[in-house]
Amino acid sequence: MEIRKGLGLQALPSMTLLRELTDQIVLDTVFEQAPITRAEIAQQTGISKTTVSEAVRRLEGAGLLLPAGEQRGRQGRVGTYYKVASTAGFVVAVDLNPTQIRLCAADLFGQPFLESAHPPVQPREPARVAEQLRELVSKAIAEGNPGRGRPLAVAVSVANPVDPATSRVIPLADTPYPEGLIQPQEALDGLIDAPILVENDVNLAAIAERWHGAARTADSFAYVYIGAGMGMGLLIGDQLIRGARGVAGEIGYLSVSSQPPGPLHGRHGFARAIAAAGFHPSREPGSDQVAVDVARQVFDRAAKGNAEAKAVVEEEGRTIGEAIAAVCAVVDPELVLLGGPIGLHPALLEPVRATVQDLAPLPPAIEVGTLGDAAVLHGALALALRRARADLWAGVSRQPS
């Protein structure tokens, strides 16, 4: 567990801090192992039974824990099982991307009670998209309120960098929203009295793979998204690396030798380059979504043995591999996961591995993410749950004993 920074060598934790830490440990243990007794919590955590009982009393008094039956079939005092109250609250997660808006509302165990997918409004003017986002979140909150308590956090994924200091979406060249940027915090302002969390989609996909995907056991890993463009989420330990202004991981801007600079390459031109090279060398496909669809057809043809398509896949695989090798030389991740609508294609894995093997000083394991196209929404849900749970125990611990 991470202890608060700033304590001097001679300083001792205050009683308030100790109580907060105890409440957090007890609540987390119930989340993970409910139903569970106070004696079992003490045994699992090493905290004294008396201290655990005091924490359970506070959490029960705040309406977060409920008795869940009695422990039978053993000698001695009968123990009471505890679980997290179903009325403790809920969270909402939204994947706001240019082609589809996905939403999931879930209880504090992460069990969804509402899942939906919607095409974005047309034309995709910022004000119209913001209005649609507000309407969808409002409906999710109305669905969750009866019997589930109140919304404790809303997490929104966006296809742009996010400033870590202000949580504002950052404009970059070739933005996925050419009509203008959506600022989710402004769109949802006044809707709920709870944190509104905004994060980049690739970062959230990386969080999801770390939480319950292919990177659960990795100390450090990079999640490389390949779709309309190319981006990366980097976690070292459990720390997401965002950079000073939120643009860490924008590896689509790396200059690599196998691809000359030009409009077909870069942050959001990757799929267009593949599609143009594979089908229409003289002209670009229209939209990013069309480009992704055509690029996947190129990969399908390569998997079936088409020589022209295989040459395109080999070239693009080397481009991606060069970018990953550059990352490896700087941060040396233990694992690299490929994701996104193109990155998940099995035809890409071996060309990327071969290039990294040739160029990286000590090549990492390179695999494909296990959560598929649901990774972003899983990550938004994980972000919302972490914040909601942290706020729950912190709020209880600030109450007078």
C-alpha cells in the first residue's frame, strides 16, 4: 500500500491517518472477499480484531457495509458475515469515440446494470455531441438511482490527450474530432455532485489490461494502439505515465526510417497509409473509419497469402516495430501489448516482433491485448471504481468516531 508522501523520518502517522488506512484496508478486503467476518478480515490483513471491529462499525454506520448472515458450523462465538451495501452507490463509464458512444453503469463491484452503444449525432458538432453525452449520462443516473444510492464517479474516455493538471482535452493536429473538441466536464457540469474523470482512450485501455487483462503480472508494460492512428499507454508499476502536458505516449509522432514524412502518416493517418498502399495508392480513403475497414481487409488478404497485401503488412509492421524499439531503448518495458482495430489483427504480430527483435537492445515480450475493443470502456470503468471506492472510505474516515 502506498503511504502518503511527505512524512519526515521522525514523524509518526496521526490517529486520523491510521483510521483512514484501516478503513480503506477493511473496505477493500470486503470488496474482494465478501461475504467475510470480522475475524476473517483480521486474519487476512493482520490488523487486530478490536481495530477491525471499530472500522466495521464506522463503515456499517455510514451505510456502506451490511450484515450478510451468520457463520455456522464451528465452535465458539458465532461470527457475522459482512458485505458492501447495494445502496452504497454506483459509477458510470463512457467511451466517447468518433464512431460510437459506449456506456456502462455498474455497482461498486463492477457488475453492470446498464450497457448501451449509440452512434454519434450527425452532424458531429461539438455542442450536439456534448448534448448527447449529457443525455446518455443523465439516463444512466436515473436508471441507477432507485435502490443503488447515488452516482459516485463518472469516467469519460476521449480520443485525444488530456492535460493531467486541468483534465481538459488537448487539441492536436489530425484530431479525431475535426469539427471541434468536446470537453466532457463542461458537458456534464451540474448534472451530478461527484467527480467527473476524463482520460485518453489508449491510457484507459492500458489501465484495463493492467487491472484484469494480459498485463496483470507485468511490473511495466506499454499498450500500443493501432487504428486510425497510433498511440501508446505506458504503466510502470501501477503508475500511468502521462507526461507534463498529457502527451506522453503519442508515438504516432515519432520519425521512423521506413516511412517518409507526409500526410498519410502520423497520429491519425496510419490506417489511411495502409489502405492507400494496399488498395488505392493514388488517393486516400474518405473517413478514418473507412480507412480502418479497408486496412483490415488488407490484413485479411495478407493472412490468406496475397503477396501484395503481405508486402504492405510487412512494411507497416516494421514501422510499428521501429516505434516500439525506440520506446524500449528509453523505458525498457517488460511487456508490450498490441491493441486497437488494426493492432489486434493476428497478421501484424510477427512482423512487429521480428523488427523489435532486430532493433531493441533487449527485446520485451510482445503480445496482443486480451480485452479486445472493450478495453477502453473497461478502463473507464476501472478508473471510476477506483475513485468511487477511495472517496467512500475517505469520507467515512473523516466522520467523527
